[in-house]
Amino acid sequence: MHPMSLTAVAKAVGGRLADVLDPGVQVTEPAVFDSREAVPGSLFVALAGERADGHAFAESAHNKGAVVALVNRPVGVPAIVVDDVLQAFGALAHTLLTGPLAATRVVAITGSAGKTSTKDFVSQVLPGSVVATPQSFNNEIGLPLTVTMADTTTDHLVLEMGARHIGDIRALTLVAPPDISIVTNVGTAHIGEFGGRDNIAEAKGEIVEALAPGGLAVLNADDDYAQPMRERAGGSVVTFGLGEDADVRATDLTADAHGRASFTLVTPEGSAPVRLRFVGGVQVHNSLAAAAVGRGVGLSPEEIAARLSRAMPRSRWRMETVTRADGVTVVNDAYNANPTSVRHALEALASMAGGAEQRSVAVLGQMNELGDDARTAHEAIGRHAAARGIDMIILVGGDEAGWMRDGVRDAGGRATWVPDQEAALGLLHSALRPGDVVLVKASRGVQLQRLAEELLNPAPPAERLTGGSR
């Protein structure tokens, strides 16, 4: 974080100092909201959650070196007291970006699927010093936290922006006005919260409307809801996709045995070959979005292609692929799930496996926040899995798993419905054989990544998923 005295931080957030002996002490390290992550020079943000109130941990953060806590009441250690901690934290980030970090280019990314992989591509395509959203910290907490990770040496700040309601992205862009805005796609993630795909498009388009003067909008030319957003952009627009009308596109697509795509990157300035290290055909679009950003900052097609080909996945539980010693490949894509991302994952699975010696195995759990569309969407996923010819389909959980099974059966396929992860793990251990490729996919709340991790553990499965905290 750019160094700021406690007096300057208090001014930025509209707060008052409490229990501060030296107002000239500086915050020099990124903010934290977990006291265990506090280090000397950091700012501790005391958030009140459903399970715990951060104010109770301010002293612990102070003992680990945090120079001040952002609070809504005095806590007995150096603090800045404000009416609304979260709002004040956003104000601090905005002050940083419009002050000492004004020269840092802000790249903002939204979309129903692919935000995180696109972020990973963009952060490795851009030249210079780049700070990017860690994990999926894409809300009103994670975004300002990411801003505090930057300093005056940061050339580019790559920020994911998520939304569950119209207005959410607009609020994030008020904190961090983007110079480049990317819309990966408009799908059905959180459709139960939004109330329809038109509303999702309205919300995602807020990132385009918020562009700074002279900014660049990067839009998916293959998405019928994203492409019209060009009318909402005040600056330049560049499109990416597979069609000939896209400004940045891919031709000559192929995939290797691991589902990693190769293609020719085509831009108005020329073309160059790309060989991705990310798994799944959907990564072509994600990489093209990054290529459009690289072009926007002046990189040549050859340099963009080289950077895309070197880029590695940096985010956990997103098509995270590991092959066991016995030849079974586990694809952990269990960070989150919606109908679009599950279809993409199943397509990738089908491309990675085939034939009697390399069976495809899909372990699927429920997709959350689908509202009235939940049953229809889960049944459709079941039909899609069957249509893709997945060899073994294991469905984990309650009603949603049953709806997926119904969809599989409707399409003439077969699936096994199990009540929990323990049952799924037992079934897998007895059924898997060398060469199989196993996809694990569900919404974050299902915690199915634990199953994927246990599949990589050679120990017997019996007590491992039931043992509580570690």
C-alpha cells in the first residue's frame, strides 16, 4: 500500500482517531480483515459478519503489527472510528486511486462465467508491474482490499467485479473507475437474484458505462447480450470471439489430449500462433479477452501470443488438473458453478477423455441462486451431460441432484445419485481405473472441492471427510 499516515487515512475515510499516540505513524502494508494475516504496518478492517465481529479481533491484529484498525467504535487499540466500516474502506480505496495511484491503469472484469480465468490471463499479458484480485475477491470487501495491495510502482490493477443485483457493479466502479472494462459473457449465474437474463445484462453493462474518458470496452462478440453494450460505452470498443466480425479472434482451433487449446490469434495488426496451458475450450474466449486488452495497451500480436502461451492458471479450484500416480486425472473445478460454467466444464471433460481406456467421469453437485429456474436448469445440465456421452455421472446431494438425474434419464443416459460426499468418494474409489478423467463441479457452498482433494489422497476415504476442522 502507498504509505499514508493515520491522520491522512482518517481524513480519507471521514473518521476520527481513537487511542492513537502518534498520528504520524504510517500504514505501509495492504489491509487485512483476518487478524491472523496482520503484519507490521498493515490496516485491520473490523467487519461484523454473521458468525463473528471483527472488532473482537482488533487487539489480536494490533499485537501482530497492525498499526491501526478501521472500526465503528473504540476498541482499546489504535483505531479510526467511522459510522460505516465498509463504506469507509471503499472511500480509502477511492482516495488511493484518485491520488497517489492515479497513474495506475485499472482493468475491470465482469461476466457470468470466466472472470477469474480471464483475470489470470490479463494479469500475465499486461506488461510492467501488475496487481490482480486474489482468489475471487470481487465484491465491496475484496475490491478495496485489492486496491491496497498496489503502490506507486504498480502499472496495472486488474479487478474482478461481481454482482448479485443491479447497481452492485456501479457501486464498485465508483470506488475504482475503470480505464478498461471487460465483459466476458452474460449467462444465468445468480439468475434467481436478478430475476432474468435481461437484468443480468443490465447489471453487467454498468462496468462499460463507468469507463473513464478515453477508456476501452472489451466485449464478447459471440454473446448476444454483451455485444449490444457497445451502445453504453463512452469510449472505444474492441470485440473478441470466434466469428469473422470480431476485432480479435481465433482461427484454426485444435486441442491436445489434455483439453488445452491451440489457435491462431488474428488481429487487425497481424496474426500469431497461441498454445494455451489452461484446460478447456472456454479458455479460448477468456484468452481472447486478454489479447484484446494487450492490443489496447500497444502490444504486438506476436508479443500477445507469446504471453498467452506462457500464462499459467493461478487460481485454485478452477479446472485445476492433477494426475495421480495410478494415471487417474482429477479436474477440480468446484470453486463455483452456474449453468454456463457447468456446460463449459462438461465440454472440457468430454475433450479430455474418450474410449475404453480413458473414461470421462462427472461428479456434480447443486448450482445455487437459480430461483424459480432451479429445477429446469438442473434437469438441463443432466441432459447435457448425457448428450456429451459422459461415461459415468455421479450426482451428489438433495433435490437438485435428483433433478439432474431426471435430466440424464430424459436424454437416455444413466447416473448414480448419492446423498453426500462420503458416498461419492466410496463409489469413486471402487470404480475408478487408470486413465479415467474425473471432473468435480458444484457451487461454492457445496464444498465439493474437498472431495476432489480427497481423490488425490492415497489414504482410505472412510474418516477423512467427516473429521471436522484440521
